[in-house]
Amino acid sequence: KAGVTQTPRYLIKTRGQQVTLSCSPISGHRSVSWYQQTPGQGLQFLFEYFSETQRNKGNFPGRFSGRQFSNSRSEMNVSTLELGDSALYLCASSFSTAAKETQYFGPGTRLLVL
Amino acid sequence: GQNIDQPTEMTATEGAIVQINCTYQTSGFNGLFWYQQHAGEAPTFLSYNVLDGLEEKGRFSSFLSRSKGYSYLLLKELQMKDSASYLCAAYNNAGNMLTFGGGTRLMVKP
């Protein structure tokens, strides 16, 4: 079974631009969560989607948004990029939202904002 | 609020045993995950504890005490490839959300 895939793997943008990142979960998984990882803040939860609905959102500004499609693939968008948005963006998928379900992480998209 | 603490760095010798501690204060707590993350790679699942007690899985074991808000990851017979960051994360089932600690960078020396 293929793992979680994320595209692109690396991205360089300039301040003020916007970016869209994509995540394809493990086949059969319906929950997709997004996390931001930076050296200073560690791994922080962005949002989680299940069956095309955003169920939970972390403490990030409205510039960060996402969506999920009917095939469970998910995208996240960051508008008006800031230097501080430079980070590794990870998505994780799980079969359901039950507590016992392990979240499996993709390889991440490394975003550099210049 | 959510607060998870773990040591920033630890060093151990190949073949030895190391224990990485994690304390947490979170609302809606439903379980504690441990992940391993090598530099430049995604976190990989190690263990998930819901009930109090020790769970053993090969060279790795994880312990949870819900009443004390405490967990540890025990690594035995350390190998050089165990050099990585170890992340503890509290699971909140209100939103299928993981709250991560800052990670413990473990360096295994020969």
C-alpha cells in the first residue's frame, strides 16, 4: 500500500505570493491533518479534514486555509506569504478519527519564503 | 491549554539503554503517541498508549501514567541508527488532533 504523498517536495516563494500544497492520503484513509514544523516552534497543528469537512483548526491566521476533495486528497493554501511561513509542512492521514487510529505522515513540503 | 514538555537533547552510548521522558497537560486527552523523526524526514510512528502501563515492542517500550500526566519512551540496545528526534504527542479526540512536544534529539555515540 502506498504511503502518504505530498507535492511538491520543495518550494521557493517570495513574500506576498501565495502557495498551494497537495497531499494524497493512504488509500482508504479519510482523515487528513496538516502540520507546520519549524525549528523554533516544533510541530504545530494547522487543521484536519474528514469527509471533505474541516473538523478542527489550530491557532493560525486566516491566510492558512485548506480543503479536501471527495477522493480524500487535500490541499492547503497560504496566501500573502511571510518570511515566517518558511517551514516544513507535513500532512498525516488516518483511516478514521477514532482515538486508536495511528496518523501516518507524508514526507513533507519544505517551503522557503524569500 | 496544551502543554507538553520533553528534554531538548540527550546523548547515549551504543548498546546502552536510554529513557526519554514526556510530561503533558492537555484537555480532552485520549492517548499519547511517540514518533521518531530522522533529520530531513517525516515522523514515523513508534507507539501509542491509551491505558496506563508499559507497552513493549522490540527494542522500544513506552509507558503512560494518565494520573501523573507522564510518559516515557525506553530504547534498549541502542544502535547508531537510533540517532534521531523523538516526538511525544498527546491525542485529542475532539478534533483528531495531535499536540506535539518540542522533540528530544538523541545522539548515539560509539
